[in-house]
Amino acid sequence: MSLFEDTYRTIEKSAEGIFRDKGSKFIAYAYPFTHEEQLKEIIVELKALHPKARHHCWAYRMSPDRTVFRLNDDGEPSGTAGRPILNVLLSQDVTNIIVVVVRYFGGTLLGVPGLINAYKTATQEVLSVAEIVEKTVNDIYKIEFDYLAMNDVMRVVKEENIDISKQVFDNTCYMEVEVRKMQVNSVVSRFDKIENCKISYLRTI
């Protein structure tokens, strides 16, 4: 039995949900999210789509670690937007996800409890229509090897059922592979035994 969980719940593709309260409209957008760099393009895209919206509040989680998150109230009173969005992601146990809630102000102030409820409910709405899937925690490794070692390397890839995300075959060959967390020890030791083959860890997804 593994000491750690090597699966997590996330969404398959982007989704959209909406919540209305006293004329205010809260449109929630959920996206699969694995790189901090995605944040800027998502916000830019939504601001272009909703130029008249008052706020674009968000929260994201990355990795199964519950401490890896960021949130932003974007001008709403502190703790009334990003935190309720994040709390829904935590309570529904989904990660590698960002939810952005775009708010159109309806003219009536909702107060702190009303705002918390609106951002929470909008997030619940989008997750209720999103397709939630279970994925494995994978480590990305770089493998560099001589062309002559190709057969040995490919045998390990095939037998261990490893996904190749990048490859360059020349005199010196290069591959990036995804290895499921619980397979890492056996896979790395098999590659280590191949002559003229160097394996190095890049990141975890």
C-alpha cells in the first residue's frame, strides 16, 4: 500500500455556471489549471469578454496538497469572494482547477453574508455542470540516452506503460515522460541500469 494518495479529482474541460441575486449576476468559469502562467491569459480573456463587469474574482488549487492555492477578491470586501470560491474547491475536493467569478453589479448592495453566499453558490453551480474526473499524480522526467540504447529505453516505456510527452531522436536522444507517482521507484531504477542513459526529475503534475 502506498503511503500517499497518487490520484486526485479535477475537471476534464472548462465549464460555466451562473447565479443571480438582487439584480447582480455572478458568472462562474472553471478551467483545468496546472501552470501559474495560465492565470494571466484566463483573466485577460474574461475581461475582454466582460468589459463592463465590476469584478473578476478567482481562486485556484494546484496539486493534491491542500495548502497550494491562491485567491483574489478583486475589489470585493476582503474574504467575501476568493475565499468562498476556494472553500467550495476544498469541500468538493477538486484540484488543478481555477474558478473565476465575473460579477455584474445590479444596483443593490448584498452585504458581506450575501456576497459570500453568491460567490459560493456560483462556484457550486459551475462545478455541478463540470465533468469531474479522477487523474493520477504523475512526475515528469527527462531521459537522455544514446541512439544505441533506444531499444532498452523503449522496452521500459512499453512494459511500464509510460506516456511520452516530448521526444527528439538523433545521435543523442531526448524524451520527456510522465510516470505515475507509485511507479517512480521501479521506473527510475530500470532507466538507471541502462548504459549511457541519464534520467532527471523535472516536475510533478
